[in-house]
Amino acid sequence: MRVLSADFIDNAPAPMINLHPSLLPAYKGLDTHTRVLCSGEREHGCSIHVVTAELDAGQVLSQ
């Protein structure tokens, strides 16, 4: 996985979406599965969101 630069995102020809392995806004970033398991959470899932320059902070489209 790579974090995209703001310049790359701003110059994309169309909005980008990302499938993130957590129920955002919880567990942004890397090592999501490990952090969820270590936290004792009883519910976990994934989020489809719009890519923005701020990591995993775009509008959530579906969970």
C-alpha cells in the first residue's frame, strides 16, 4: 500500500475511491486488522470512501 501525494490526487482525471479495511472513521491508516483484534472490538468491516489528501478522511460512500 502507498499513500498518494496531494499533487497526484489533485491532478487525477476523476475522483478516486478506496476500499479501506475498517469502519471509518475508526482505525485509519495501516495495520487495521491487528489494531482491531488487539482492541477487543466485537464488530469489524470495511469502508468505501473518496480519496483525499488527508489519509482515510474522505466521504464514506458505503460500509
